[in-house]
Amino acid sequence: MRRIAAGLIGIMIALVLVMVIESIGHSIYPPPADLDLNDLETLAAHIEKLPLGAFVFVLAAWALGAYGGGVVAGVIARARPFLMASIVGGLIMAGTIAQLVLIPHPLWFSVTGIIAIVVMTLLAGVTVKAFRGKSSES
């Protein structure tokens, strides 16, 4: 039960982090008021014109969501920090890949986003393991 709760709480934390960081990015780089989020062609054209800073916020959201949610899940579970971080990171990765498939993004952004999620997921496991000491299982 503890691991299930840890996974669910970690996922919730990850999603909140992603939403908060992306919201900050949208407040700094607001989309046009008339942007139709249901029109993928219009959305793709908008993404082509985004400044680098807007992409950085999204990358930070994905990476910090995977890290923060993974750490929380690993700490709550008290065991298997890499598994717990991987569950959270896997969900963030699935959402990221779905978004990248549905809406065209620059190649550098897609590759960087995927690598950042993998690295931060692993770092979350390392962080929890280091925090717990050698008593944790991996």
C-alpha cells in the first residue's frame, strides 16, 4: 500500500510542478489570445515562432516534474528509489512523447526534453538513495 500511495503522490507532485512551471512560462511568454489549441496547424505555426525562453520553461517543467515527483515517491516509499522515480518519470515521458507526436516541435527541443527527463529521473533515484543511505534497495 505504501508504494502505491508513494507512486500516486509522486505523480501528483510531478504534474503540479509541470503545471506551475509551464504556467509561469505562459505568463512570461503568453500565447496569443486568439490561439486555438484544438487547431494543430495553428498551434504548430505558433510553436515555430516561440522564443528560446519559452522552450526553456517547458524543458524545466518536464525535468523538474520528473525529478521532484520521483524524489517524493522514493522518499515516501522508503524502498526501491529507482523504481519509484522510474514510475513517475515514465509517466512524464509518456505525456511528453504524446505531446511531441501530436504537435510538431523543433528536433533539438524533442531530443533535449527526452534526455532531460531520463537524466532527472535517474538523478531522483540517486538523490533518494543518497538521502536514505545504503539501507535502501535499488
